Amino acid sequence: MKHIDEDKIKLLMKLPQCSHQEFYAIIDKAKKLQRLTTEESAKLLAVKDKDLIDIIYKTARYVKDTIYGKRVVLFVPLYINNICINDCQYCSFCKSNKVTIRKKLTIDEIKEQTRILLERGHKRILMLSSESVNENDDIEYFVKAIEAIYSVNVGKNKVKRINVNLAPLSIESFKKLKKAGIGTYQIFQETYHEETYRKLHGTGPKSDPDNRLDAIDRAFKAGIDDVGIGSLYGLYDHKFETLAMFEHISYLEKEFGIGPHVISVPRLEPAYGSEISKSKKYAFSDEEFKQMVAVIRLSVPYTGIIMSTRETAQMRNELLNLGVSQISAESRVSPGGYERPDDHNEIKDVQFQLSDQRSIEEVISDLIKYGYIPSFCAACYRRERTGKTFMDLAKPGNIKEKCTINALITLKEYLEDFATPEVKKYGYKLIEEKLATISDNDKKVVLKFFENIDKGNRDEYV
């Protein structure tokens, strides 16, 4: 597989726990918000001493708060199609799976799903779709879907930004996505281990691992400079996947001058019709998972780390302290899933089973309880703070002030338009606490925006 030296990674996986002197040197480097090398990251993954792991955790919390502050970005996935040409053995959408109910949403159905999400308070959407035989048909459908989502208004509210998680496209198709107004383009390599990749992706366009790896390159070349990557943990050894991802990032930084805007860390969950998805061969403990997430935060300090509803509410809350900066809420992982309020895992059109099925209000309530500012901000996309511009602000920790201001603005919007009296009460208490921690100038800016919200204005930002 391109850019991935498997022999090098396997040697790094065998590294013993480093000396205390070397450990603290790596930690000191991380505290300066500097990128760690793959070898340095491997040494942190090898740490087994509980006291040293606690230091990794504390440093990850420090790095995340220094760069992004106490805000947590919220988004919701919107699946528009699960009719797929690929045969990924761990996914219920795979072509050969005869159990899954298939559905491709019409444009009107996409608008209705968007309306439902807006009525619940969602403002940021991650659009997902399976892959068909004809890329031209796909990109035409994707662009129409994006236009449909942006066209929906519910009262004063509309979708602020659409990110997408889609199969590899040509440069010309990526240009069409960019023109349609997407934010981040996400694509997961699934596994960076070539033998495992080829074994799990027998037929379809996805069977070529290098084409999938090159999708990020083509997106950059098409002018999309915010990208997201990740592995599906549980398909192969989690340390291998993480170190290989760091090598991929190093390649992107060298080739294009920027790395990923976000990294996702999904773990394999059961999927209807897939025995592979239930395999425990490469399962790893929650403690190993937490250490891995913290090391990702230290290794790539500028990136956003995404935690999906595959994880339990408890795990997601814990990982907010270890580097996670974006979470999904109230997810449904099937086309048309937001019309059904019942247990989503019982319907045979879902991609995988979910663990955290809290409502968006419950998620926001918990974030407030733990002192985090729920954020629906999409200002960086609107202000063209993307790609290198974003990295130049994020790497030294200069994006935090804008993140905090915009998070407070979007939280007040949510409290005014959607919150129950109880959540509203605690939300405004949190706002008061956070206003007391920012500069007088920033406080004046926030209070001015608050006045505008009270007058009926929405979707303002810095």
C-alpha cells in the first residue's frame, strides 16, 4: 500500500517501554504543541506503567484545551443511500448481504430528513452514501442532495455546513463537491494493513486500497483543503493502524503542507448479515482505546478528533477529557432513519449497531454538566479559515478564542430555540461561567451577538 512501510511499523510495534528520561522528553515536546514522530508516538503507545499513562492523559487534556478550549462540536450523520456496489465483509450495506433493507432517498425525502433534524436543533450535517457503478450518476446525486439540504429552513434555522463521507472520486467530481459548498471531505482507509484490506474488500471499486488512499490526494488537488481520515479499529491490530495513519499524515504534510482537519476513531460494531463484524480477533480493551486516543491527540495536536455513537455515553464522556473535540449526537445510520423514534438497532437497514442513543438534548445536557460548551459552529468554513490557514491558527493554539466565542453564540441560539427550561437554566449558568473566563474585549463581542440573538438574528459568527 502506498506511503505505508509495513516492516517499519511492525518494528515500531515491538519497541519496549522507553526510559523515564525519554518519556518525559516526548511529553515536553507534546506540551509545546509540536507534532510527534511516528517513532515517538509508538513509544507512548508502548507505555504500560499506569502512572505514566495518567501523565499521557493529563497532557492530552492540556493540549486539547490549549488548542480548542472547552468547546465540543456537535454534528449528525445523514445517510442518503445504502445500495452499494462494494462487498465490504464487515458492513451490512455490502453488495452480497441479502438481509439489509435497501433504500436510496429521493430529493424530497432528503429535505424531509433535514427538516426533522433542524426541528431537533441540529445545524451541522455529515452526509454519507454508498457507492454505485457510475461515478457521474453519484456526483450528480450528491450535488442535488447537498443543494436540497442547504435549501431547507425551519423558522430562523438552517443547516450551517455539510461535511461528507463518500467513496473516492475523480478530481473533476471533487471540484463539483467543493463548488456545492461542502466543508470537510472524509474517507476512512478502514485498514492500512494491505493483506487484511484485500481480504475484506473482495469486489467492487473499493477493492483497490491505493485508489482509496489516493482519494485524499485528489481532493487536495481539486481544492478541498479540509479532509478527514481514520481507520475502522477491530479489523486489524490497533497499534498498527494508528502508526500507519501517522505515516499517512506525514506523507500528506510533506506532499501538500497540511494534514487532516479531523481524525475519526470508530471501533468495529456488529452489523446485520456480517460475521466479520462480530469478530473479537483484533478487539482491544477500553483502557488501550483511551490510551490510543490520547496518543493521537499528542501526535497530531492540531487535528479535531471525532467520536461517534458507536461508543457508549460513558466512554464518549470520558474521552472528551483525553482529546476528543467533535461528537455526533442522536445518530441514525440508515437512509430515512430520523422518521423512526424507536430503537434504531432493531431495524435491518442500519449500517451497524449503535451504543449511544441519547437524544441531542441529553447529549447537550451532559456536555453542560461536565463544563463543555456544545458548539454548532461552522464559522471557519465561512471565513475561509480552512486548510493551511486553519492549521496556522490551530497549531500554536490561536484558534481557541474564535472557537469559544462561536461556541457560546451557537449555544445561546440552541437554548433560545430548542432547549427545555431545565437545560436552558443550566446552559445559561454555563455561559455566565465561561464569560467570566474570557477577555473583556471578547466578552463585549459575545454580548453584542447575544443582543442580536434576542432581536431574532441567527447564524452570526466571528
